[in-house]
Amino acid sequence: MQCYQCNVKLEYDLTEVHTGYGCSQCHGAFLPAKFLKAIGTVKEFDYMAFVGQVQSQVKETTALSCPTGCGQLHRHFFENSHFSYCHTCFGAWFKQGELKDFLNNFRDNRDIRVLNTADKINGLDLLFDLLK
């Protein structure tokens, strides 16, 4: 895969904050569909809702080719973030800083587990108070 801006080979795992393919020159990042799905393992991110919303948006077609060479990239906006999306392979290209901004829109799954644990502890406290 080639960076559409710099025409250099994208390197695996050379992104700002998530596994994907990154450019060593412009620091852009390409996440194929399976890498986008993987966001849900660390963030409160629903991949199918993401795809549904992106596919229903009006496409702002760009002159840029997908790094995989399968189609054109289309500029999209989701959760206060801009990125380019390929409607052929369902991969997303993020310019420098865009991936980090995108991921910051979602809480860490770890944060959700901590909240759930705190809710359970509060529930037990309430139960014990009732049993007194």
C-alpha cells in the first residue's frame, strides 16, 4: 500500500494511536476495515453503526485513490471528526491528527468496566443499607 500524498510505502503499525498502516513522511494513517472493527475491542465503538452512518452520508468525492488501489476516497464527517473513506474496501484514511481526534470521541472499554464495577459497589452498599 502506498500513501496517496507522499507515494511512499505505508508501514504496518506506524500510526499515532491504533494499529494500522502509517506514512513515515506525512504521518497519515490507513485503517483497513478489520482494523476499524478492532477499535471496538478497546473503545466504546460500534463498527456497524459507524458504517451505516458513513454509507448514508452524501459522499464528497475526492481525487484521491484508496491506498489499496481499489477505489476512490470520499471525505466524511463522523463524531466531530473528518476522514476519508473507501466505499469499496471500507477502509479509512486519516490525515495526521485525525485518527487521534476520531478515537478521542469514544470512551475506553476499561473506563466502562470501571463505571460498571463502581455501579455494582454502589448497589451493594444500597442493599446493605436496606438490610440494616
